[in-house]
Amino acid sequence: MTDATTRETRVSQYGQGAPVSYERPRSRPRRPRGGLGFLAAIVLVVGAIAVVADRVAAEFASQELRAQVVAEMSQRGVEYQTIDVSVGGFPFLTQVARGNYEEITIDMSEVRLPGGAGRGATLPELGVVARGVDADPAELVDGTAKVVAEQVTGTAVVSFTTLESLVDYSRFKLSEVRFSESAGALRATGTASIAGVRVPISAVADISVVDGQFEVRLRDAKAVGVQTPQIAKNYLDGLVERSVTARLPQLPFSLTLDSVTVEPEGLSINATGRNVPLVT
């Protein structure tokens, strides 16, 4: 039998009528967990401060490195319109501690490369990514660091106008050469001097990279809008058997031309380098 106070009466093992009663244990009050929440909040705040400090340090290093790259470009006679330097990788402070940085990105616009005999070149954009960069942190701060990258890759676009200034067909009596993109291929037009007669011609230009320079070879050459006498046919047949090389002025950061593809706006190039000094 159970009464209102939850007391129960059971028969004692020593005989009937000897009641034994007890109260059910009451549940213990739970302890507040506010301490854990406060600790988690502290951890989040400390973590946020660490992230901010890391990014501030990365931005400072980017600005210092930019100043040194600017000085390096000036020393080499490389001009440009804009330059942006950023240090990647996270966390940054651990990279500083070991003096090795995962990735440094350098983006430049309207890059003017000096060249001999008036054959300079302008690249609308030049993007450089350096990986495995060694730089002493103390020297980086005071501006005396020798910054060396294990691997550097560069991408840029060479305008058709720039290519025209670099390619010389004069020894083949071909002048006014112009390049353009057509269905993914490079097309060339020009004016040939054949037996004293000026003949407009058109051809497909196959372009590749050989020993770090452009190699241009014409094919499917034909006269445009005029009758083609036998002497002109012989000239065109001889022209397609010849190749012309053109070398870009020295790219920044000792980059070597590696590959080229034809795009509507010009030639898209890739260049690479290893163990490259970004700042000397």
C-alpha cells in the first residue's frame, strides 16, 4: 500500500505485522555548465586574436617583400603599371619561424621588358607564383634578405603586335607581316617582293617553343587577290620550308619560356624556373 508521502510498507522477513518503510531517493540537482561555455568562449576569442595577428603579420611581410621586388625590377630596367605581392599559406607565423614560405604570388600589369636594338616587349599582364621560398625573417624585415624560390611559374599574354615586332622576315623579302587568331590557329598576312612585284600573301603560322624562344613556320601560303605566276609559286613553296625564330626579352625572375598557345587576344605563354632568386 502506498500513501501520499510515497512511503511503502512491506512484510518483514521476521513476521507479519512488522512494517518496514523507506522514502524513494530524490534526484540530485544538476550542476550548472556555465564554466564549460565560458572556457569555450575564451578559446574562440584567443583563436580569433591569433588568426588576426597571423594575417596582420602576413600583410606586413607582403608589403616588405613588395618593396624589395620593386627595387629589384627597377635595377633590372623592368617597368610596369601596377604590382601586387602577397604571401600565402596558413598559419603564416610558423612559416616565419622556419624561414620558408609556402607560396608567394606576384601580379604585374603592363610589364615593359627592355630589349636590345629597340626590340623590347610589353606584356599586358604577368602572373608569377613562387613556391618553396627561403628568406631569413630578420633580413626580410630590415630589407637585406636574399629571397630564393625553389620553383617559379609564370603566365602572360604576348600581344600579336609584340610578336610582329619580334619576328623578322626581311631576309625572305617579306614585309608588313601581321598576325591574328583564326579558329584557334595563328594566321599570318604580309607583302612579298617577288621579282620586283609586291604580292600580298596569306598563310597559317605554326608556332612553338624551341630552346626558350618562339619558332614560327608558315604553311598553306598563297597569294591573295592576284594571279600567281610560276615564279611566285616557287617563292611560296620555298617560304613554307623556312622557319623564323623570335626571342622575347629576358623575363623577370629568370623565367624561361616553356610553352605557347594561341588565344584571340594574343599568345598565352607559360614560363618556369627553378632555384630562382626573387630578390638578390
